[in-house]
Amino acid sequence: MKAIQVGDMIPEFSLPDQNGNMVNIKDFIGEKKLVIFFYPRDGSHNCTKEACYFRDLSQTFDEVNALIFGVSGQSVSSHKKFAEQYRLDYPILSDEGNNIRKLFGVPSNFFGILDGRVTYVTDQVGKIVHIFNSQLQPERHVDEALKVCLLLKRTDNGK
């Protein structure tokens, strides 16, 4: 399967969030910009830095009409513990089996041992406008996503 690229429409998918509620991404297409970040593992050092930085800037993302979704392969209960421990205020989606990770074409790193860290940003109609892939720069994922959302806000007249 070919990896998602800039210009592609976001694939439709449903996953449970940290509270066990099913989240269908198509319910948000047409409403807001989407920031979907795939990360390797709940509680690891870089993943915690990334998740908390998204949390710290969540109000700013809200101001630019963007929703944040974290995705990784741990269970709903693992995500619940992670979200509660770090007061994450956005959905953390459980992709057990990594089917959505595979659907997006998120690569593995370090000889396939570690799930990749990739962030996707869509415009309001669900078209991928930016992809950032970096295993070792977790905070830059947030900075890149926000920069793109700010640029989109300028071109969409603040919608």
C-alpha cells in the first residue's frame, strides 16, 4: 500500500479514544483542520514531550480552528492512563494492530523495532497539506503543525 502524500485526501477511519468512545474522523472533515500525529509509545520520553507540547498549545490550535488527534498502537486503558497522568485534553486514539498506521504508510524506524513518528495536517476539506516525519524531534512536530495551521488560517479568512 502506498503511503499518504501531500495532496491526498485523508482516509476515513474510526478508532476508540482513551475513554473507549469511537471517533470517526469523517465526522470532523469539513468542520476544522485536522492535526493527526502518530507516535511510538505512551509514556516514553520523546512521546511524552510531544504529547505535552501539543497539550500546552491546544488552545492556540483551537484558535486556528484545528483539532488534534494522537494515534499509537497501545490499548485504550494505556491511553487513558497516559492522558490522565499528563492531563492531555485531546483524543488519543488506540490503533491496536497498527492498521491505521499501515493505512497512512507511517514507516517504522531503527530496523523496524520502533513505530515511526509522523504528523499529518489537513485543511478543512480533509486534504493533506503537510507531513512531518522525524523520530528524534518530537517538539518540532507541534511547531510544524502550528505553522501550517496559521498559514491556512490566513488563506481561509479565519474560518
